[in-house]
Amino acid sequence: MPATVVSITEDLWKNARDSIFHALEHFLELSLGEGEKFHHTKWIVLSVHHLAETFCGMLLKEFDPTNAIFKRGQQDSWPSLVPAIDELLAPKYRSRLTGGEIRLLDLLRGLNDSRNRIMHGVAPEGLDLSLAAMSILGLSRVAHRRRGESVRDILQADPSIGFHAVEAIHYKKIDDYNRFVEAFLAEEFPGKYRPQCEACGASCIVDMRCEACFERMESFFCEACDEELLLPESRRLRGETEVICPSCGKKISA
């Protein structure tokens, strides 16, 4: 790949990376009740849309630097979100995407509606942030695979900050979100058993942390059943100190 293309894609990633940081900061402040809700909602939607558009442009530039979509007449041009997605999903590029990435790109199409309503009219009250939250968490997973940077690297903080984005997902969408993360993990860890998280119900526990809700786990062992139990650390914050084996009902010392 020519050096100029490498430089361009690095700059696009830097731009996208900044929007991940910005959106997750607003998710955190919204969750903590700091500042004005409308302000956080607006900038979450705009930041996630910008992240998606820039990231899709970056992928397309990596796949095909000379694609005609990057020209408007004699001038350089950058595609908006939906045309970039349509191009990425074309047969000639589709084979370079994983099943999880294809599923994510289909999801990202829906970001246009809320973004356009904010940019070109009266911003709606009570805007559902489920799509924005699912999108940024999905894009963060793809970024880790494609760019080698995790949310921890981007934020210089524990990735559990993603928990605040999960909080913004409407309860009716949680099952959709969990299946979404499970699909990504099946690609990242093929054939690896992933226990179910008691906190969110997703089979997404990897290395003592749920990759769906970002809960850290504690390990307990039932000698009677010869089984390990993984329970969320947050149970202690709720005053739950007793551990009962769900298989035999025996109390396990905590």
C-alpha cells in the first residue's frame, strides 16, 4: 500500500478515535447525571455518526484507495455514511468483512435518521440512544481488531466505562445487543466456551469479564457439584454476600 494511503488512513483513524473518546465521555456524564441531558444526547448522536462515517471511509480507503467514490469531478471527496456502507457491502469488498462487521454495517445505516433530525431541524426530546450505544460498542470491537487499539488504549482508562453506554440501551433492545456481542466474540474466540453472565444474560464472559455489560467476575467453587461459579463483583456493592450454588442449593463460603 502506498505510503500516502497509509498516512491518510492513519489520519482517518485518528479522527474516528477522537469521536470514540468524545462519545464515551458524554455517555459517562449522562449516566452520572452531570450537565444537561439534551447536550449529552445531542453530542452522543453526532459523535457516533461521525465515528461511523469516518471509520467506514477509512476501511474503504484501505480496501480500494482509487475507488471512484473518493472523487467528485477532479476534486477529492469523502463519501457520507450510507454510500460508504453500500460500497463496503458490494460483492467485491464483502468477502473482506467478517459476518459481525457486515451485521454492524447494516446497523449503522440507522444512525442517519437521528443525526439528520438534530442537524437539520428541531432536535427531538427523549431521543432513544440504543442505536448509538450499540454502534459505538460494535465499532470499538472492530477498531480493536482492525487497528489494534482497545477502548482502554483510547481512553487510558478501564474499559468498564463502556458500561455507561450499555446503560443507554433500551431494555427492549438488550437481547438484540447481547446477540450482537456474542456474534463478535464467536469470531474473535472461535470454539471457546463463554459462560453466561448473571448480570445481563449474555454468554459473553471472557477472562473474568463480561464483554457485553463490562461487569468483572468473581470465581466461586462448589465442591459438591465440582463446578465453578462466576458472579459479578458488583453484587457486593448491593450487599449480596451469600453465594448459593444454583445446581445443588449448597451455601458456598464467600
